[in-house]
Amino acid sequence: MQYTVPPSVYYSLTGLGRSLNEPLAALRDWAETHMPAIDEHRSAIATRFRGTS
């Protein structure tokens, strides 16, 4: 922490936090690859539920 007005605080990830980089990158890549299919399914479900009021 730096003693300034307002106070400044610097944060960084621990080694454990940094170890999530690779798994989270893989999850992001999967989501980006499958986003068209996810959007398609969301639209189909939304359309189905719009008709049931």
C-alpha cells in the first residue's frame, strides 16, 4: 500500500491464482468456439417459451 491521498493499493495474483490461467484460457476458447451453437439453442428456447404464456 502506498500512503497517498487517496490511498493506493496494488494487488497481484498468487501462484495458486496464476495457476488458473491455463484452465480459464481453455474454458474461454471452448466458449468462443461453441458460442454460435449456444446462441442458437438460446434462441430456440426463447422462441419456445414466448409461445407459452
